[in-house]
Amino acid sequence: MGISWQAIYVLWLREMKGMWRAKSRVIGSLGMPMFFLAFLGLGFGGASIPGMPEGLQYIEYLTPGIIGMSMLFSSVFAGISVLWDKEFGFLKEVMVAPVSRLSLVLGRTAGGSTVALMQGIMVLFLSTLLGFKIAGVIPVIVALLFMCLISVTFVGLGLVFASVMRDMHGFPLIMNFVVFPTFLLSGALFPIGALPSWLIPVCYLDPLTYGVDGLRGVLLGSGASDFSILLNFIVLSAISVGMVSVGSYLFERTEVER
């Protein structure tokens, strides 16, 4: 069977309705990023951070990292929500429908990515209340492109975990051993160059590193990033395609109890 655009749209619309109907979900998704920005960004505003580019306030350096953090958590949760669908029987009903599983994967990816993208946009504009300055329209447009890549990458990662896990008991392990290290090793809170030399190569294996660095280069100027914007874009694009491909491959082989 080929791709069913109607199935993709229905699954995307389900995610949109689920987000807007759950007001607490929207507020909760913004709470932690804004706490980070307020307490860390303002609290360390006058501190000297080793490795941070000169001329930047810490709130400026921190904001792209917190945007990346917000999208990381939201995207992985969107992928892992497949486990909830398994638990409550929705996935079984969908998978017996006369549509390809690739359509189901694309629908879940589109819905989860859109939710994460909207949260990233809200964090970006709320950060202006704390002193972050948006340079112009073009940087925001390019930043949206990086946000899309970040969300697609980690929705794919969430699908990978959801496809190989059997129940919800492993969910806390994912948080402790995958999501938090991915966030902390991405350079979201502090420059990677300030880390021990043996840990820096590990940071370069972190997909979020290139998303956060790309956002800094776009929103703050190339002097604020460790890599070129083009390199960040190419690497993150390749990782996003690879992650969604692996997630799709595993999801297509997922078995649900009849």
C-alpha cells in the first residue's frame, strides 16, 4: 500500500486537538523552560562562564539551549506516546486499518513535530520578556527550520524506543539514561569547550548539539556557534532522516496484541 495522506492528516489532527484541549499540557510544557531561563539566565547573568563568546549575556547564550531542551522533551514524549496507544488499544485499532504503517509513522511524526515546534516558538517569544533580543525575521525563519529538524529527529528517537519497548515500566529509564544526558551534553547550558577533553567527542555524537549550535549561530550570529550554520544543518538533516528511517523500520515490525 502507498502513502495515505488522509491517514497522515487524521493522525496529525488528533495530536493538535489533544494539545489544545489539554490546557494543563500547554502550560506545563512552558513551565520548566521558563524556570530555567528565569533562574539560570538571570541568576548567572553577571557570572563569567568559561568558553562563552565575549559580548553575550548568559540569557542570550542560554535561550537557544532551552528552546532545544523544550523540543527534545516534547518530541521524545510524542514518539513514546505510542506506548500509551498500545496500552489503551488505540494502536491496535489503527494498525488494522487499510493503510500502510509508513502512513501511520508519518502521521505520528508530523503531529509530534508540530506540537514540539509550537512549543519551541512559544519559548522563543516568551524569552524576549527576560531580555532575549530577536535580530529579525530572517533569523527566526531559519531558526524555525532548525527547530523542525530537532523535532523530527527526536520524534523518530521516541518511535525507536516505543517500537522496542513492551510496556511503560522502562519509561523512567529512558528519561534517566537517554533524554537527560542528551540535553546536558548538547552544550545547552554551557559551552562544550569547558568540558574535559575526553567528554567533548561524546558531545559531538549528540544530535541535539548540532541543533542547539545551529540555533545559536542563526539567532546570535556565527560568532556564537562552534560550527558553521551550514555544517549544523547538514549533520542534523542527515541525523533526522536516519532517525525517522530507523523508527519507521522498527515501527513497521511492531506487533500488538489482538
